[in-house]
Amino acid sequence: MAAFTHHIFICTNQREKGHKRGSCDVDGEERLKSAFKKELDRRGLKGEVRANSAGCLDQCELGPVIVIYPQAIWYGNVQVKDVPKIIEETVVHGRIVEELHLKEDQLNCKKK
């Protein structure tokens, strides 16, 4: 089997509702991860691109958060409706979805 071209890590960390840092998967349903897996399968990218659950990526205030490797592209406030656009733009065409992109100066900066 050939190596994966992309790994998409989807934060599925849970905290109680109303936690000051937020929670990427507050209800524990993993809807975002499921949406990525379904979209990859729909596009015939299963086996080429891998969507994985991730524990806390420590960007909680910006969540739900995903990171795509090997490019190390971080996206925040990702919703299920954003998944087709992320796959089309970033995975298929190599472009960044600017409205979701977390810039380097945003990462690891906990809001007070």
C-alpha cells in the first residue's frame, strides 16, 4: 500500500458544556470526524487520505480544531458544513481555506 498523502487529525476532546476553554466535541458524537470520513469515501480518497481522531490539540479556544499533515495546516471553528470545502480546496487542490485557517500567531495563545 502506498503512503497516505494527507493525515487529517480531528480533535475529539470533550469537556463539560460551558467550560472556559471550550470543547471540540462537546456531545461526544464525533460528527466532524464522521463527516471527514464520509467525504473522503465519497470522493474515492479512502486509503489515500486518512482522517483520525485526535486527543486535545491544545487549541481549545479556537475549536473545533483540525490539523492536516504533512503540510501542518491548522483550521479552527470547523463545522460539518466546512468539510467538503476543506477536502476540495486543501486536500485536492493544495489551497488554504483562509476563513478557517489558524495563523501561526494564533496557535498556543490561550484566550483569557
